[in-house]
Amino acid sequence: MIEPEERTDMAFHEKVRKQLGLLIPLLVILAAVFIFSVQWKRSLKVRHIEVEGMHALAAQEIVAASGVRMNSSLLETDLAAVQRQIMTEPFVKSASVTRHYPDALRISILEREPIASVNGGQMWYVDAAGVILPFRQSALNLPVISGIVGLQNTRAGDVVTNREISQAVEVLAKARSIDSSLYHFISEVNMNHGGDITLFSVDAGAPIILGRGGVTRKLYLLQSFWSNVVRERGVEALQSIDLRYDDQVVVRWVEQADKSPSRVSL
């Protein structure tokens, strides 16, 4: 005669056997699905490369810089290595690379934004961080930094060590922080090989002598003088502006060519 406790144990073991009987096939199925998934992923190839975030660069340039070959393994593509390759392009400030199944890589970039062109025997761009960028024939309408030397050994991607370029970039960056229209007003920053910094505007060919030091105050003074005096009198009547004096503008008009320049306090 089977005792109640023995019947309970038998029922429990029977239940376990049934559960195992269901679990084992399920595990086999899951393992098969996993193996199939891995094999499927390994069989996937790179058929498309999507690029976003370009302004100065073209998608083809980013694809070429990535070093990724079409029909290479999507799963085995080293995303970190691809990102490093893309970052060798001087115009790229940051980049991210992701897989998009079943057959694509997506590259997102953030470009460096040039703040000026640099004329140092060869044309370059430079951004606000002082990174030298290759010059490109494009529709970019940027101020020109001139009157400098010492760029013979410069390479794209270098951070400038030339103090004159750094000061010119500082002038433009401060102008942009005051008012974007003031930045776009400047067509050239001439560093005069260490002499007085001279600006030229997009509105007139008259030199604007900025001198050295006190740049922020002088730029505010220039903006106010140009808006309140020059525009009213007419830019064609302007011969020169000198901002090297405290809280006043020394200005010469065309009809005053043979006279002493006038001084305007603002």
C-alpha cells in the first residue's frame, strides 16, 4: 500500500518530469533561434551608408574618410575604428556611427564652423577654437584675416599657435557675441604685421583703425557710431575711422581730406 507521503512525492516528480519535457524543447528552440540570429547577422553586408549633419562637406567625402567598404560584414565592422577614421577629417568636430539592420551604417557628424578665412600666403579657414581648416571654394561669406606671416608649416587640423591669428579670431568672436550683424559687417581684419589692427567693412572701403586692446569697448563704440552717424551722413562720404582714443571716434570725411579729422564723443 502506498503511503500518502509517497503519493505526494510521486505526483511532484511526475509534475517536474512534465515541466522538463516542455522546457527542454523550448530551450532547444531558443538555442536554435539564437544560433540562426547570429548566423543571420554575420551574413549581413553593408549595402548603404547614410550620412547626416554635413554643411561644408559632402556625403561622399565622409564615406571615403570612414574607410568602410561596401559589401563588408555589417556585424564585424568596428564602429569605434570607423569613428576614429572620420575624425581625421579636419572639418569634423565630432562623429557617431551606428548599425541599422539589415544593411546600413548611419554616420552623424558635427562640423567645425569657420569664423574667418586666413590669407597667409595660402588660404585657410579657421574656427572660433583656432583650428585651421582647409580652404574650400564655396558660398561661405566670411571675413578675411590678413597682414600675418608664419604659416609656412601649417597643416589642416592644427590649432593655431600664431598669436596674430588668435587675436584676429578673438576680435571676430567678440563682434559675433555682441551682435551677429556686427560680425557680418566686418569684411577684413588686417593685423598689419604686428601694428595697429585695422578693420574694413562690407559697406565701405574706408579703414577702421582698431589699434590693440580694449576690443569689446571699441566694437560697441564702432557699432553705435556707424548706426548713428555714418549711416545718416552716408558711407560714401567716409574716408577713415580711428578708434584708438578713449570714448571718442576720430573720423575723417572725404570733404575734410586736407583738414584735421573731427572728433566725435558718444
